[in-house]
Amino acid sequence: MVPKSKRLTLSSRKSFVPIALPTPKLGRGATVSKALQNRKTTREISDRNLTLQTISNVLWAACGVNRKKGPLETTGRTAASASNSQEIDLYVLMEHGVYIYNPLRHVLLPVLKADLRPIAISSGQVGLARHAPLHLIYVADVDRLVNTSGYQEPGLHDPEYQKAYYYVDTGMIAANVYLFAASHGLAAWFHNCNRPALAAKLELRPDQRVLFGQTVGYAKKK
Ligand SMILES: Cc1cc2nc3c(=O)[nH]c(=O)nc-3n(C[C@H](O)[C@H](O)[C@H](O)COP(=O)(O)O)c2cc1C
């Protein structure tokens, strides 16, 4: 066991460079049945740090690569997506900056060196988890949905279908995060966020849509 003082925490990092995530280790969690029994929303989340290993595990559970050969000539993921288009990006907001999760390399790529956690949750509720260590922002990349490498079914070009697909695909990932949290003693909360402010700060293209946030950490002690 690594001594507590030597464990790598993200807040101790000085430089703003890509972060290679450790190989996910999901070994000791509760069973799926137990996780289903325990799954719930916990809104009051403390500032206690998560280790890099736990962040790696959460992200892999969310939408990581679970098989090299998935459907339609691309990798398979832990979360299903319409035509396996994998159009949902997870922006990862932490105290020292914003990253985007790249599941193919299992790495965090730097986006912006700023603490955007105050706009990751709607203003009326931000106080509940403002200093939580990990905020996931779900962003749909409609271009990736339209130009998916797989079967070009007509719905992919219809804005109504696109919307249905990217909201459902978000829900698939969010459910994985909720279940992972429930099986590993973490707190998770899926919620609205300040969409216009995030889109502006992240300098998103018009065909990228900020959808929801999900905060992960440890429950505040009562
Ligand atoms: C699409 C969606 C949007 C949500 N938005 C918010 C939100 O903005 N604020 C909030 O406190 N909870 C939000 N929630 C969490 C729900 O309120 C919560 O899941 C629901 O009350 C059921 O509680 P449970 O998750 O503990 O079963 C949202 C959940 C979903 C699925």
C-alpha cells in the first residue's frame, strides 16, 4: 500500500499537461445487484480529494473502452450510443483546470487552466457541492453523430432524432457513473448546469451542446 502522503492527488499538480490515467482497477466494488440497491443522488458533496486511480475508475466506468473491436468498425464502450457514434464528450472540471476525457487513450487532455466548478452547477444549488473534486460536464458533438463511421441511418440527420439520441446517450453514461459510485462508496449527483457560461468558457462550436453536469466525490459528513 502506498503511504497516504505519497499518493498522487490532482490538486498537488503544478503543470497543466495531459494526464495519463492509471489502468482502471474496479476489483473490490459491490455487486451490480447491491449497487442497484444503493444507487441514489447525493447532493451535498465534500471537498475531499479523489485519488487519480479513483478518477480513472470513474471515467472508465462512465464511457471507457471495454473492447477493442466494437460494433461498426470502432471500439466498444461501457456505455451504448446511437449507431455507436460515441458523440458525448466528458469535460472534466477540477480545481486546477478543465480537461477532456479521451477514452481511446484513457487520458485527460488539458482544455483550460481555470476553476470552472462554480458554473458546473446551477447557481441556486451550487453551494451544495461547489468544492467537490470532480465535475463531469456532458457535451454532445452533433457533428460526430451526423458523421458517425457506422451505418448512416436517416435519423442521424434529423434534428429531433439527434436530440433524442444525444440525451439518451448521456443518460447511459450517467447511469454508469451512478452505479459505479454506488458500488464504491462515492457520492454522485446528476444535475443542470450553467449551459451558456460553460459553452462560452469552453469555446465550444455551435454544433457542440452542453447538456448536463454530474458531480462526484464523497458525501459531506452530517
Ligand atoms: C435529467 C435529469 C435532470 C436533473 N436535474 C437536477 C437538477 O438540476 N438539480 C437537482 O438537484 N437534481 C437533478 N436531478 C436529480 C433528480 O432530482 C433525482 O435523480 C431524482 O430526484 C431521483 O432521486 P434519486 O436519484 O436519488 O433516485 C436530475 C436528474 C435527471 C435524470
